[in-house]
Amino acid sequence: MAGAYDPDVEAYLALVREAGRPAFETLSVDAARAFYRSGRDTVNLPAIDVGSVEDVCIEGRGGPIPLRLYEPPAGRREPGPAILFFHGGGWVIGDLDTHDGICRHLVALTGWPLVAVDYRLAPEHAFPAAVEDALDAHGWVVENAGRLNVRADALVLAGDSAGGCLALVAALAAPGLGRPPAAGQVLFYPVTDLRGNTGSYREVVDVPITASTMAWFAGHYLSDAAQADDWRASPLLADGLGALSPTFLAVAGHDPLRDEGLALAGRIRFEGGEVTLRHLPGQVHGYLTVGRVVSEAGRTLAAAADFLKDLAG
């Protein structure tokens, strides 16, 4: 399951120790958000050029939802596939800027447009506010596919960590909402089971994201611990996983979410679905957001892009 740390991870963890990096669970929500945002110029992937970037705002059932629209460098004449991306951060931290580099790299690697969603955060907006915004943003992209020059039936739902959870929930909910099924899912170390009772929750220590960190996030996100039994918070509990379109799933070995990620892959396959699993025993949770110091971030994004291009034929 977990292996020796990859060399880049060892170097990253040494930097964390030397800098005295605080654990998120020791900070106030505002301080945690500010600290996470500070990584944009230090550890996040750099903001490479794409064709264009536009910030817009749509109206969701809970109020305005900011979106960021990315167009590929070469543009595109005919409607085609696109990515709808939800950022990670435990539903408490993170925004369009913290994941801007990841989004730009996906656009450059695929040549596809991408729509990033700045959903409402907890604790100000507890569960299921983020889910509502994810579903409303998905609905808006489907309804405005012509304006965006994309195909509603070729939309891939993607995200990391909490954003991966939202992407999976939106994919599972789409048929019941009368929307075209997602063309695929790209899930980077997603949250799939907020009950937090797996072996990896107990085993993973001495890294930036541990069981206590996840408990801090969940405590802000859920108004009641019983909400962890809701499939919209823990999509591993949902029906219909085998009916999903093909899924790319990255799982890190030194991650409290490792076992639930592997369980998701097992469930999808057992129920007849297709998963491309990138299991990285030497990696830690959140490695995409420290892509300047952990080179696996670039390799994982390139593998996800290859999966998407194969998916589109």
C-alpha cells in the first residue's frame, strides 16, 4: 500500500519540517485559507500560458458561483470535449487561484477548454452547499454548451481531494437530473468516505495531511457527523458506481484517503465499470498542489491528459 517516500517527497517533507509548517488543524479557518493561498508563488505549479482566461459569475440556488473559463492555446473551431474542474481543500480552503496552475497545465496538455468552479466553502456554508454549487455549475455548463463551444455529452468531471468528491457526486447525479452522462471522471486522491474508519486513516502519520487534518475539515463541512453516511458526502456509499463512464483515479500511498480511493477502484470494477488507476505508494496527499517541488505532479497530469485524449478518440 504505502512504500518508501519518493525522493521528491522526502525533499518536500524536509522543507516542511525546516520551515515549521503549521498543520491546518492548528490554525483558524482564515489563517488556513491564507496559508494555502500563499503556496501559489512558492510550491504550486506555475501559471503557464494558455489561449485565454476569463472570470465569470453565474447564479446558483445558494447565490453567485464564480467560474474561471480557460481556452486552449490554439483555440478550436468545432465544439468538442471540455473539463469541469472542482478544486480541493477539504471544502474549507482553496479557490480558483490555488488551483490555477493545475488547470492551466490540464488545458495545455489536452488542448481542451476547462471550467473551474469556486463553490461555497464551509464553515460559512456547510454541507450540502458545495454539492449544490457543483451541481448548479454542471447544469450551467450543460445548458450553455453552445455558447462555450463545447459538447455537453463530452464533458469530463475532474477534481482533487474534496473537489474529486464533488466531481464524482456530480457524475453520479447527472442521469437523475436529466443531463447527459459525464464522458469520464478524472479524480486525484478524492475523498470518497468521510466516515474515516479505514486502515490508512490510522496508519498515515508524519505528513502534512493526516487523519486529524481530515477530521478538522470534516468537522467544519458537516453540521452533524451522521451526514457522513449521505452518499453526497461519501460517494463510495452510492449506488451506480459501475455505470459511470471511464474513470482516471490517482491514489497516494501516504494519504489517509488511500484505502477509500482503492476501494472506489475496486467497487467500480466489481460493478462492471472501467478505471485507470495510478497508484503511487511513495506519494503524499495533495502532491499536485506542490508541483514545483514534487515532480510527480507533472507526470500525473500528463497521464490524466493521455487518458482524456484516448477517451475522446
